[in-house]
Amino acid sequence: ATDSFSWEQYLKETSSTPAPPGCFRQSRVPPSNDFKVGMKLEAHDPRNSTSVCIATVMGMTGVRLRLRLDGSDNSNDFWRLVDSSDIQPIGTCEKNGDMLQPPLGFRMNASSWPMFLLRTLNGAEMAPVAAFKKEPLRPPQNLFKPGMKLEAVDKKNPYLICPATIGDVRGDEVFVMFDGWRGAFDYWCKYDSRDIFPMGWCSLTKHSLQPPGNSVTLPKSLQVLPSSPSKPSRRSMQSPYRLPTPLPALPVRKGVRGRRPKSET
Ligand code: MLY
């Protein structure tokens, strides 16, 4: 179902328009991904952004890297773009006169950090300097408007990028609503967030794009009958968005679900 989603058709079905590329802090021409699984680099600890740690590329999808901080457990992996300013070549920290830090939740005794670091870096494959791309500039202002469509990282499942809609705009922030998921995954973020992309980004960068969810409240006449009478499974929540008839455009209500978190990154 993942590859059956077509923006062209979906925009027609929802009579909507995409957010122009100039709204986003993303390169017009996506960078290349020159990293390899296993390479090491320096990364800001997402849970403690002032400290720079050693990270290993555990995997990648498109131009996004799945990273794990060395000395951390395997349940705190995070994703960064190859042109993120949160990552840098090994040696950068030292060049700046700083010290590499153990990650928050370092699994060993703090006193074993210097030796752990030495062993971690000894013989490690370091990501080449050329693999790190310059972070694009932020657009000078928030140009998003409610109703615009985009592709956005699902922060609860950060390996997923999904079709989304701008639900609201307040100052420097936008409310990202995930199409077909009834608000369960929506969030506020800064307009220059690196987690939001113009329509077509996934296809350009060979990242998979999830189809919209099917959790829209439809008139009875349009509802798809479940093939078996069993209770809906988690799996069925992910079924393709395809519906028997083109959907009427869903009204974009300004300020819906407008709970603002204390802070967002
Ligand atoms: N395991 C999750 C996956 C939901 C993903 C939603 N994203 C794509 C907005 C679930 O079924 O709840």
C-alpha cells in the first residue's frame, strides 16, 4: 500500500494545494546521502542538546540517518538529515576546544567514559567530511497558511513520513495535522523545522511515504464495510486510504486541537 499513494490524485480528491517549497527549511535540490551504515560521527545528544557525543549510523532511509549514541541503549535511536547542523565529523568537537560527552543514560560507570571513548574511536570507520552537507538557510518568515499540504515526520514513529496538512499558524509555529489519523499524531512545530518537507520530497529522496490513514468520519453511505466482523486491529488502522468514492474536501478548521506544548524542538 505504501507505494500506491499518489499526491496528484489525492490533491484532486481533497481539492487542496501543496505548501510551496519556499515555505520550508529544506534544500530545493535534496542533498546526496554519502553515509554508510556503521560509520561514526559526532552528534548533539537529543536529550541534552548542549553535549556532543559519538554516534553510529545504524541505518538510513532516503537522506535521513538513523543514529545511536555510543554507550547508550538501543531504545533511543533518532533520525537526522545528512544536512542537519546536529551532526558533524569526528574531530570537530576537539577542534573547537570542547570535549566529547557520554550520552544521557550512559550504560557504564561515568569513570569508565575516557577508556570507553578511546576504545570506541580506535579503528572506527569515521564518516568522511564530504558526507556532511551544509544546512539550508531558514526562510525569512513563516509563509505557511492553513490548508496547505506537506510531508511530515510522524514524531511518534520518526522513521515514517506521511501526508499532512497545516491546521493552524501562530507566529513562528505551525500545527501539523496527519491526514486520516484523527489528530492522534498532530503536533505544533517551528515553521523552519527539519521534520517537515514539501510535497514530492519522499519521492525525490527515495524515502517511503505512508498513505494517509483511514480514520476519517464519513457519512454512513460512504463507509467501507470491514471484510470480517472482527474488531479492528492495529494493523487495520494502517490500511490504504483508498475509498469507494472521491472524498469531499474536509474543511480546515482554524485552531482545532489547538493545544500548544510548552516547548517543541
Ligand atoms: N503503530 C501505529 C502506527 C501509526 C502510524 C501513524 N502515522 C503514520 C501517522 C498505530 O497503528 O497506532
